[in-house]
Amino acid sequence: MLGRLNHVAIAVADAEKAAKIYGTAFGAEISATVPLPEHGVITVFATLPNTKIEFIQPLGEDSPITKFVERNPDGGIHHICYEVPDILAARDKLMSEGARVLGDGTPKIGAHGKPVLFLHPKDFSGALVEIEQS
Ligand code: CO
């Protein structure tokens, strides 16, 4: 059920500034800057041949990444996102194996207009995992 690596997310204070170096130094294609109020982040993507890098910046008072950016003022790797063919089937299977899904378990629409869920880092070797419907 585990599909492609969709993206690696890096949390920073200024997503546009962080993405810029990928555009200038690496020559990567940089997306528009998109606020996602439902997720409490502003996103900018750098597109690579085999995956994407997602730069996320806190948005609003209750952003889930505010503390992370405070602890990592220079930025840091925040989560990795895998594609799954059926997000509800993946959620149910993961939960039946004991993995914890963050929030109420209902997928939210992510940066690519597809349903996403986040999984507890303690169940995945210390890495916050996002799954996205492929
Ligand atoms: Co993500």
C-alpha cells in the first residue's frame, strides 16, 4: 500500500525565502506561495524529478508548526509524505497495527487538493509521517 515519496517538508520562518535557494542555486521549479488556513501553514513547493520539497511556514495563531519553528529557528525537516492508493483503507490498516493517527482521523484536503492524514512520529521511528491519497 505504500506508494511514492510525495514530498519531504521543511519547516521555516519564511517559506518563500527558503524555497528561493532551490530555485536559484539548484535551478528547481518553485511553485506559487499558497496559504492553507485549515492546516495553519503557508506552503511553497520545489519540484524535483522524483519528488518535491515542501517548505512550510506558520500561519495564524494556532499553527501546528509554531513551536517547531521556535525550537528550530534556522528551519528543520518536519515530515515526510508518502502516497497511498486508498487513504481510508491505509488509515484503518495502520490503526489496526497500532499506529496513531493525529486529529480525529478524518482526512483533510492537503496542498495538492487530495486527502491527507498525519501519523504519530513515535510510531514511525521519530519521523512525522503524512499520507496522501495518490
Ligand atoms: Co506535507
